[in-house]
Amino acid sequence: MQHARPNRLGRVAAFAVLAVFLGVVALTLSQCTMVGDSLTGIDLSKGRPTTCIKQCNDLYKMLYDNEQKLYAQNKEGCLQLSQPAKDQCLAAELARHNARMAELGQAKIDCQNNCHHQGTGSSG
């Protein structure tokens, strides 16, 4: 009877070890389950960023329209005053309005950026 060559035995042993290893990996990976959004913070539903951006835009439009109405009302109130209070009131109202518009614009950008960076711990 002829003995198997040592390198042939080594090759068979290596394949056996590799097969066992791949079997264990396959069994381990098949036990994975899909987790909910709350674990990772990432939303897996399709179309989410587009929906999120639309919500940001809709909210901005509502807040923008409200600010425009408030500015018009406050300006009317200023126009009822006598000089020099009228000029001071109009200047102060314009400064307030410009600051609010800048704040709203930045809030819109932040909201849209949060739509693209979901899962980073921030909410949109």
C-alpha cells in the first residue's frame, strides 16, 4: 500500500479547515436579522430624503409667509407714529425683519442638511 504524499495530505487538511470555516461563517451570517431604524438612526424607507426636504421647504414657506405678514403689520404700526419715532421704528423693524429672514434661511439649510445626514445623531 502506498502512502499519500505529505503535501497532498496538507492540501486536503487545508481544504477541510477552509470548508469548516466557511460553514461556520455561513451559519453565523444567516442568523443576522434586519433591525429597526431606532437602532442605527438611519431611515431605510425609500424616498425619505426627498420627503424630508419637501417638509423643510414647506415649513420654511409657512414661516416665511408669517414673517412677511408680521413685517407688513409692524411697518403699518410704525407709519402711525410721528417723527422722529417713525423713522426709528421703521429702522428697528427692518433690522428685526432682516435678522429673522437670515435666521429662517439658515434654519432651512440646516433642516435640509439633516435630511442628507440622517444617522449622525441629529434629527430633521
